Amino acid sequence: MAKERDHHSNKDKKLLVGVVWNFSTELKLIFMALLVIFTLATLLPFIPSSSFSLSASDFRFCISRFSPAVVPVNITSTAVNKTEPEIDRVLDNGVIKRTFTGHGSAAYNFVTMSAYRGGVNSFAVIGLSSKPLHVYGRPSYRCEWVPLDPTQHPVSTTGFKILTDWGYGRIYTTVVVNCTFSSLSAVNSGGNLILHATTGDPSLNLTDSIPVLTEPPNSVDFDLYTSSAAVKKKYDYLYCGSSLYGNLSPQRVREWIAYHARFFGDRSHFVLHDAGGIHGEVFEVLRPWIELGRVTVHDIRDQERFDGYYHNQFMVVNDCLHRYRFEAKWMFFFDVDEFMYVPEKETVESVMESLEEYSQFTIEQMPMSSKICYSGDGPARTYRKWGFEKMAYRDVKKVPRRDRKYAVQPQNVFATGVHMSQNLQGKTYHKAEGKIRYFHYHGSISQRREPCRHLFNDSRVFLENNPYVLDTTLRDVGLAVKTFEMRTIGDRLIRTRQ
Amino acid sequence: MAKERDHHSNKDKKLLVGVVWNFSTELKLIFMALLVIFTLATLLPFIPSSSFSLSASDFRFCISRFSPAVVPVNITSTAVNKTEPEIDRVLDNGVIKRTFTGHGSAAYNFVTMSAYRGGVNSFAVIGLSSKPLHVYGRPSYRCEWVPLDPTQHPVSTTGFKILTDWGYGRIYTTVVVNCTFSSLSAVNSGGNLILHATTGDPSLNLTDSIPVLTEPPNSVDFDLYTSSAAVKKKYDYLYCGSSLYGNLSPQRVREWIAYHARFFGDRSHFVLHDAGGIHGEVFEVLRPWIELGRVTVHDIRDQERFDGYYHNQFMVVNDCLHRYRFEAKWMFFFDVDEFMYVPEKETVESVMESLEEYSQFTIEQMPMSSKICYSGDGPARTYRKWGFEKMAYRDVKKVPRRDRKYAVQPQNVFATGVHMSQNLQGKTYHKAEGKIRYFHYHGSISQRREPCRHLFNDSRVFLENNPYVLDTTLRDVGLAVKTFEMRTIGDRLIRTRQ
């Protein structure tokens, strides 16, 4: 009986299998096909992209059928405004609800120029921002440091906004944002600094998150920020020039750089900013000094797009300040038609040492005529002389005040301006007249024709209601400067034109 | 032999087929599966969406594997800026090329409020534009009329820009653009008016194309523009109110509307603009007049987003001017704390008729104290009197000039302001003092407490270094106004609070 039962169940099993396998071939095929379909549906997402060559538009179409939320948006700068204008409507109580629709953009919220690390836990962001936004609105800034190391958390802090351009801004105003974090450590693992700039629009509170600085790992020399002031910097004196613009005289620029390369000595450097003024011939007179490593030129012509007053010079000097902040003991801010001078009994070093205790000092201006020349050697020789040799008459009209220029110890400075810094720690000194002054040849730098319009011999001149006196201070060092130029860069610039 | 060959070839064919069919069942299945796969790959894009329920994220993932160009862009107002910041680079000649990157938007190029047809071939567009753009930049406008009728060509013209706010603008300034076409014909086939607003950015020359007005076919009554001035308008006098803001006193507003509804008569209408000042209780005092069709309220609260000086009042009065330009013979522009008055021997009609030849006349101000009250009826009764009854002391301090208000014949006016229009054709008259004046209760309209701080009985008062005289001009019509209110709207407002 057992044997029969076993046999029977075996037979049943066999029968079942047999039933299945005894379906027609076609049915077997259908079952296999269905199996394949379901396998395919499961595996399709994982097929590598190289296997297919469907076009993007097919997929857009495909996608739009399946998921209307994913629609590519076309953004161009001359896009026709695709927003349906909102219509005014009448409310239940009879009041007409009016709508107001903004279009396009007249000013960026923030224009970034640069950002620099200022210490173990601080950075400065330099740029421009819409002027009326700052005058009438309430914009605010937050800084966020996002470490590259995923085990470290991002930290953020309130950005301290410094408006440095004395209200001169036009469509844009210069902004320096100081980001000082309370808890950044001096690890060199790199990271990104993000500036969150909020317009403070009451309805929208729009925030633009702007990546301003990327620090690769191991790129920071933290010693720069922690070493004492006594440690020698790369340069003793660094010149930060304002935006150079216009049809500049190559000869005047030649004279200026030779004079100051000698004046400040070997351990000095000159940073110039080209806003269009360093045309071909001017570049040629700078070239020898660039090759010697004494001059760096920054091409800042692209800032012309943004109307922030005089080629955004306030932004430019702040960029220079923060960029070279740890490379120089002293930074000087003056123009290329201005010549620094210390009395003969002094040297630059002795003067600067005596001003060591000050973070900043301002420098008195000696205004010189750029049209009246001293013809002591006779007219023919006069014209061939260098500018600061022949333009030797000083304007002595009594005025309430004259503009001044200045120098700072940059590590103590957080933001700066054209005539002085108002954002610094430490003392400012305004009485350095006996130690250092500058001679200003206003109007000479863009004069492409012979500047001398009037030749005089006298020690006092009265012209166009203005009194002048003969001041040969710089004239007297003319030969020394020319000799220095010849010794340093040879006669490469001998054919420089007015 | 043939038979053998035939048989042989037949046998060959049969053999071939047999070979195929004699493959194992498994191989047959594989072939069928492959057939199914290829069929599926061909048919998949055409399957209707309802058949599937894959999620959007699956497809995004899918898509990103197949076609990297189609990446959905997430645009929200707090989007992280996805533009890679441009890097400064060193050029061949050693110059460092600096880059400047704009982010976000601080001001719209143009904010539209409204546009209205002003004639057979002209329109006015009223809105706001970034203030410094107009002060320092060179923005320009073109108007384009696109007829609905495809057989007519679009026409375009230079938009004439009128800045009407006397330099008061802050982040935004009011702009009226006059679009006068040379060749629009008086066909009523409808069309769209597009304003092309160019920022004049030297590098980008961005133009926003803004649809500002849609005219359906047969919607224009060209008679409005061509009929003579003698044809009676819908209203004789229309009041255009400036932006109402603050915690306004319902009682003062009640008094003002009752007074002027009587003063201007039946063929007058009052247009008020709520910038937040028409709160619940104030609306209640306007409601009876709205129901009678004497008052229209425009809710303009949304303009608060745009800082254009004092709730954009210059834009508001220009909207009113252009919106109702053909509905009224005269438009008056003054505030709700100001009361018009003509001498007893005159009526509004007689005065206005005498000023018929002028497009505009300005109205002299009688400044009244809003704190000093006349207690001629005894203090108890004084407080219960209406504002213009009890505040009866006029400021007579000698000043070089006082603000004035004005009225215009709107068809001659192209843009207007708060104190007068400077963009009109025709004559302006400034010597209408004998004919019409207004009494100004400065400071009374937002006073929620009892305004009378000092009660006097005298005909001359000297307070806080200011001389006042008793002037009962408006006090004397108090009863008539109250009676008029009672007759016109009943006692609905009897419980109005200060």
C-alpha cells in the first residue's frame, strides 16, 4: 500500500509537472516573454548611458508625459517676460485691488571683486552693491565657512558691512564685508567661504548665496597671521595705486616710477590698476620694472560696467589693501601725478621708523603748477627736462584745506579710502609735514602735449590770479633719478614720448 | 535525376527549417525573449502616462544617466548661485586680469502699475524704475503696438520718458512713458502694447519686453478722444487722492467726504488710494458713499514693496490722472486733511467757469492749527463739534512761501505731481486766491485722540511763538454739511469714533 501511495504521489507530481510542460509551445513562449518584460522593467534604470542613444528632446518629451514638475527653464538676458501680468480685480467690498509687477533688473544686489583671508578666523569680501539699497534699504550679510573636510561642520557669522566711499557711490557703492568667525580653528583642510547677501526686501527677503573664496587644503600659511609685527615682511613699502584711466602720458609715468623705485628702495613694490589708462605706450614704460619684479599691473577694465564713482577706485584700493595686507609693513596710497619726498637730512627708513607707533599717518600736499615751468637753463633745455624738473612752481594760494594722501600699517586696517582709512585700530597722525610731504602735479598726467605753457625765471610768479613760488625741491634730485633709472633698467625708455 | 535534385533541395529546405525548429526549446525561448525586448524598446516612449506610476525622481535619475543636458533647474528666491565664479588669470604680459561678477538683483528695471490709452494713437505707461539708473545711466524706452489682427503690422515708436517726482525718488523713481505712434489708425480690432525698457548697460544693453496693456477687439470708444471739449464728461469734478497711510481718524475722514460731496455736487467723484490707511473703521465711513457711487477706493498696498518715496504717491496720482482722464472735466489733487472753499457769493461752477481758459491752476493754502480750538459754544459743546468747526484758528506766521495744491483739465496733461503738473499743454494760473482756496488741518488726520489741546475764545492767539487768528469760514458751514450728510446717507455714521 505504501509503495502504491508513494508511487501515486510521485505520479501526481510528475503529472503536475507534466501538465505544465505539456502546455503548447506557444504558451511556453508567452510565459518566457512576460518573464523577460518584468525583468526588463526592473533592470532598465541601471543600464549604463553608453548603451543607448536616445536624444535629449525625446526624453524631455518622455519626462513631460510622466512628470510635469520637471520642465527645463529657458533663461537668457533678453528673454521676453513670460509672466502673465497680474490683473487688477474688484474685491467683494467694491475696492479695486491694484497689482504691481517688477520686471528685469537695474542693479545687482552684490558684485564680487575679491575675498581674502585676513586672519585665523577672519576674511574680507570686497565688492560693490546697489547704492540706494544701502541708503534706503536694510541689506544684511552673513558669512558661512564650509570646510572641505566633511567631518567638520560649516560655521556662520554675521557679516560686518563697511561702506567706505564717503557717499560717493552712484548706481553702486563700494562694500567691504568683514567676516570674523568665533570658532574657526587653524586647520589647513581647506574650505569655501559663502557670502549670503540679503536685500531685506520686506515682501520677499531675497538672499543671494555667493561663493566668494575657495581655499584648497594646505594652502594657508597661518604663520602670516600669528607672527609678531617684528617679523620682516616681504616688502617694507607697498604702493597701492588708484584706478588709472584716460590718455596717460607715458613720459610722466616713466618719470614717476623711476623716481619712486629709487625713493622707496629695493624692498618696495608698486601695484597699479588699469581701468583703461595703461595703454600700449604706458605699458612699455612699465615693462622693465615689471620684469624686475618691482611692479604688478592688475587689469580692472571690467569694472567699468558698474557705475560706482570714478572707476570704482574705492573698491580698488580696498582690494589692494586686503590682497597684500600681510606682504608689506607699510602701504602707501597716492596717485601717479604725486611724488613723495622726505627732507634731505632724512631717509625714508628714518622717517618711517619715527612713525612706527602709528597705524596711519596723512601726508601734506604741495600743489605744483603743471603749466608753469622754470626756464633757468634756457627754453630749449627746459622742454627736454623731466616733468618734475621743469614744473617747479608751487601754488601758494591760501585755501582752507587741501586734499591729503596717506600711508598705513595694513594689518591694523579693515577698510580704506582714497584720502585716508576710517576703519582701523591704532592711532592716526596728521602732523607729519616736517617728515614727509608729496608734490602734486595736478593735470600733468593726461597731458599728451608739452605741458609747459609758461616759462618763467622768477622766484615768484603771479598768473591767472594765483600766486606761485619757485620750488626746486624735486628739480634738484632730477639728475639722481635719471642716473638711477639708467643704472637700473638701462636706456630702454630713452625714446619715450610725451 | 531532376526529381532527385528537387527532392534534394526540398529536403535541404526542410532540413534548414528542421535545423532551426529542431533547436532545443530553450533556444526558442531565448529568441522569443530577444524579440520581445526589441519590441519593447521601440514601443516604450509611446505608452500613455496613466499606465505607469514611476516617480519624478526616478525619471530625473533616469534622465541624468542618459542626457546630462536636461537637468531640471531649481529656481527659488533663495537659490544658491550655481554660476562658477570666474577666476582671475595672469595674461602673457604678466598683467593680472581681474574679474567682477554680479549676483542677484537689488532693483527692478521697471515696475509696472498700469497703462492706459490716451488717444487714437497714444498711450501712457505708469510705473517705477530704479532711481540711480535714471540719475546716472541712460535708460531708454520703445513702445510697440501689436495688433490682434494678423493682417496688420506691429508698429513701434520711441517712448517719451517723463520723470515726475521732482527728484524725491529713493530706491525707485516714478516714470511715466508716453507712447505716441505716428501711424495707429482708429480701428477697433484690439492689440497689445509692449514696453521695451532698455537699461543702457554699456556691456549688456539689456532690454526687458513688458506687455503692459491688452485691448480686446471693439473695446475702445474712439469718440472719447475725438469729441470736442464741449461734450459733457461723465463727471464735472474728479478728486484724485494721494496715498492714504497711517492710523487715520475715521471721524476726520467722515467729515472730509461729507464736506466735499456737498461742495463739488452730484456730478463729482472721489478716487481714494489705500496704502494701508483705510483700515476697517475708515472704510465704514466711506461705505455709504461707495454704495452711492460717489467714491471709489483703490487698494494699492502692494506698492509698499517698492521704496519710491512716500508710498509712491507720485506714481499713484499719475495713475489716477491717466485712468480717469476722459471721464472728468476737472481733476483736483489735494489731501484728506485739506478742505476746498469758494467765497459765499460764488459757487464751484461759477468759479470753474471763470477758469475755463486754463489747463491748470494752483490753489492757495490757508494753514489751520490742528490743536487750537475755538470754544465759543463752551468746552463741552466744542469737543462734540466736527473738526473743521472746532479747529478754527489760522496760522498767520509770515513765511516766504507755502505749499499749494492744484486742479487740471486732464486732457491737456501728460504727467502730474503732488503740488502741480509740469507736463501739460495750455496755461497755468497761479492767482486764483480770490476765487478758491483750501484750508489745511495739518496733523489732524492721524490724530486718534481728541485733537483740541488748547481752547480759546479770542480772535487772536499767540502760542509757541506762532500767531493765529480766528477764522470761522468753514465753521460757519458746519451745520449745512451735517444736514447734507444726514439727508444723503442718513444717520449711518452717527457713531463714528475719533
